[in-house]
Amino acid sequence: MGDDALLVELAGADAACSLALWARAHLSAREVVPGARSVLLDGLADPAGAAARLVALRDGPDWPDRRRVEDAGTAEDLVELSTVYDGADLDDVAGRWGCTVAEVVERHTATEFRVAFCGFAPGFAYLSGLPAAWAVGRHADPRTRVPAGAVALADTWCGVYPTASPGGWRLLGRTDAPLWDVTRPRPALLAPGTRVRFVVAR
Amino acid sequence: MTITVLDAGLLTTVQDRGRHGYAHLGVPRAGALDAAAAALANRLVGNRPDAALLETTMTGASFRAGRAVTLAVTGADCGVRVDGRAAPFAEPVSVRAGAVVVAGPARRGVRSYLALSGGLAVPVVLGSRSTDTLAWVGPPAVRTGDVLPLGPVTGAAAPSDVTVVRVPVGPLRVRRGPRDDWVSARAWEVLTGSAYAVSPDSDRVGMRLAGPALERLDRGELASEGIVLGAVQVPPSGLPLVFLHDHPVTGGYPVIGVVDPADLARCAQARPGDEIRFALR
């Protein structure tokens, strides 16, 4: 891709995230950007050398499509997000899942999510973990304003809006966790690889 | 010490070489669109290459210097006036404290760069002083009346042997991929055989184009994936666009090729209506 970038395709979000963590540890790239089924390696110091190492990894036992690559330490921190479940689309999601609102909350809090990738806005994390059967479509007409901290679903992704913005995701609730702060050494609370659990706010 | 902005013009932003290493968190790179012109302006006034300067758009901008300062204007060719008197373009110019400096409007091109000795010392956010107009990380766009801090002078002004940075002419050279097979073979003939016109809604995010649409092949939905600077993306309209420094970090429309980095200055300086052609590398 261009002069000094590679786009690596994988089977899914978790594999992409694992490969991104491997690339960060083993390759010299200015940017390592996981996507839904890919990892962009941009600004590679040695694109040909990186490609060769990726081919060797792909042909070996540790390619993340087959086996989870050993993850780099701190990215595996578990973040708990205290959440008030009062979202405008709770009933709607319950209808789609064929369960009660209480069961939506139960299922959501029982799921261990993982940040697959970020996009849309700084600190906006796409959390994987929901099964395909629970996929919900986006609103055809996005809301003009979704408040900061909104916890929402789209397809099998769960996301938390770091700042108020327009949005078409289905709203489950809200958290006041500080998701994005450029003055912190790690500005995004939810960076790729981070594990996330939602807990009901007391 | 500071400068006071008397007229911010159409869009003036603070830029340096951009914000690197945060794309995975959703932060665009930002940075001067015409990187070579910005580097020249900094060199002329004796700044480090990563000093922050002003990037103006079409109309130029004016300010009052709060201290004696050396300045240089590069990029889009424009008139430079200090206290009402003409001053040279793309050369170091010493001005007294209190001087009023007007740069612009651009005669050719779009973006002029105004470097001041010491650089603009706005706060560093995630490693850069650049304004990013997509996610608004970094300082807001410059407004009339703003007072911008200057940093300490780091070097002597250096008249340069090469004071004209030539914006490349000819077609934008494109390297195919990664999603070059998401459009038809005919689409590649159309892309490389047609004249496109720069669209008025082009901005720091991307150069949008009017012209013949490219035929997309039905390959379902593309999962969101990382985007690079200079990416040629084909949205459902079929009209290609070239992503510039404030591009989103990921996108769900196919990127069929990437423009040679050496040709990006051309995109930065292309005016609405200007003709753009593409050629394969």
C-alpha cells in the first residue's frame, strides 16, 4: 500500500488485534492500526523486511487466525465501566434479542469485551465479544446528538461515545468513565487489546 | 512574546509536521499539507524543522508582531507586506516589534506558510502543535483577534540556495492497491484517461474531484480498515477522492491506490476547478 505501508488481512477482529500487538512489539512502524479484519502498518522502516517476517509468521504456528499471539503486557488490563442502563433503545434491543430488558443488561454485563480497534473519533473503541446472533442494525436515521459516555450497539460491536456526536448506534445506557483525555500518558482509556467489562452502576 | 492575529482569513491553522503514533486511537496525523513549503519557511527563518507555523487558505492572513521577528512566507505564491510596504516572498524578512504583516491573497495555489523565528509556541497535544480539522485534536483554527505565543529563537535566519519549491506538474502518480480489484478494469482506464476537476468541497481531509465516476464491482461491504496519506478512495458515488493530512484513520470504502508522496503538494495547492489527472506508477 503506497511506498512504506502494508495492509495485512485477517479472519476477524480478535486476530487483527492480536497481530497489531505482535507488530507493535516486533516491527518498526510509525503507525500500527488494527481494523475490523486487517492491520495497517504505516511508515515502515523496512517494508520488505516486515513483509518477509509477516510471511514467516503466517506460515508458522503462531499466525493469529489459528492461534492467539501472546499479547503484550499492559494492553491486557481489564477495564470495568460502571454503566447506568437507561438507554433509549433498550426496549428495541430486547425486542431484537427476543428477551426482556433485564436480560439485555444481564447478557451485556456477562460479556467480556475486547477493544478490537478505534475509529470514528479519538478514543472511540469498537468492542468485540457479542455473538453474531445478537447483531443489531444501526438506525437508518442517525441521531443528531448522542451524549458523551453513551454505551451503544451496532452489528456485533459495542461502543462508548467519548464525546457527544451524531450517531446511529442503539443506545443501552451511559457511563461517566473518562474515556479520552489528551493530558494523560495513555489518552484513550480503551486502546486496542484492552479487555472491558460493563458493570451496573450502583 | 506573541503575535496578534488581525485577520485570520478563510481558514488559518497552526501546523507542524503532524501527530504521529496515535492513529490506532483514532487520531488523524494533521500537519502542513504542503510539507516541503512549510519546511522551507522554517529553514529560512532559522527554525527547527518541527517548528509550528501558520498555514493560510486562499485569502492569506495578517498579524501584528509583538516583538522583532524574522518571518518567511512560502507555499502558495502571494504578496507580502510589512507596514504597508512590499516585502519579498520566500525570503527571510526582519520586522520590528509592532509591525503589521499581511500575507496574501494567494495568486496561485491555495496554502501559504508563514514561519516566524522561534516558531509558534501553542501547547503541544499528543506530540504536535498541529490543528486537526477532522477530530479537532490540537489547537482550534486561528481566529481574528487571537494572540499566539512565540517560542525562543533557536537559530539564525538562513537565506537558502533553493527558495522556490516547485510544485510538481503532470498527473498524480498512483501506486495500485490495496483494493484495486474493487473497481472494474474499465474504471482504471477511466481514472488514468480522464480529466478531473478539483471540487469546491475539498479541504484538509481530502481533495474531492468532479468527473467521470469509476465503476465499482459488487464485492459486498468492506470491513473498516486503516487509511494512509494519499489514499485514493472510491465511495459509492464512484467519484475518487485523495485523502490529505486530516484524513480519518479508518474507512469502509475501498482504497484503490495511493498517490506518490512527492505529488501531495500538488493536491495541497490545487484550486477548485483545477484539472487533475492520474497516471500509474
